[in-house]
Amino acid sequence: MARPKPSTFDKVKTVAENRRARFDYFIEDTFEAGIALTGTEVKSLRFGEGSITEAYAEIRDGEAWLVNANVPEFTHGNRHNHEPKRPRKLLLHNREIERLLGAVERKGMTLVPLSVYFNSKGRAKVELALAKGKQTHDKRATIKERDWKRDKARVMREHG
């Protein structure tokens, strides 16, 4: 029997974050996936370089791939340096891949990376979300709610 996963992931050092994803999508479920990297990619990420703002995940031939994530070339790398925007394989269990594939095909959902980080064991991980796109009126409601929370906090601070 599989042991239950923690509700929050063990993030020691966050390298890249996709803050726009929480605004553009309704986040249904999150997964922690390992990522297959080369040596220079790991070094570049350890220096805090990398971006996942335009990245997305897809499932091809029963494997999950992170597409369009930018990990810049390592500055001290030699001729064996990596390609910055190459597709990178995500390491997930087969059951998780099947679940994600079913949700993407049947419910019209999207796989969005929320963050890239190193866990306490020093392994690079990707927080992957199963998300549904927001429409314009949903985004306006989100902005309105965020502004109201900010105003409410300001009033509470002023009046004790």
C-alpha cells in the first residue's frame, strides 16, 4: 500500500516560480515530480537561474515532459553544455501519469508547472499542477477579491 503524500512539499530552495499560473488557472490538484537533468543544468539551477513562465507539461508515449522551460547555459560550462530550452523528462509513477492523462483528455485540463525547487535531499523537483483555465470574468473576480483583502487589511491596521 502506498504511503500518503504530505499536503505541502519539502521545498528547501526555490529556483523558479510561475506566479502567473495561479492567476490564469484554477488549480485543481498538485503533484511533485522529479526532473531528469544533465550536470550543467543542475549547476545552473543551483545558481538560481531558470524560468518556467512560458513552460507547460505534456504526456507523450506514456511519459511526462516539461516543455519550454528555460534553464540558461552554465557560465563555466565547456563544449558539453546543455541546450537551454530542451524538453526535459518528468519522473512520475505510472499511476500518476495515467491519472494526469485521463484528466487532460477527458476534462480538458492543463498541466502547468508552478515551481522548480530543491528538496531537503538536494534533488531538483517540479511542482506540477492539474489546472483549468480561467475566463476573463473569473480573472476580474480574482482581482476584485485581492483588492478587497488588501483594503480590509489596511482598514484593520488603521482602526486596531
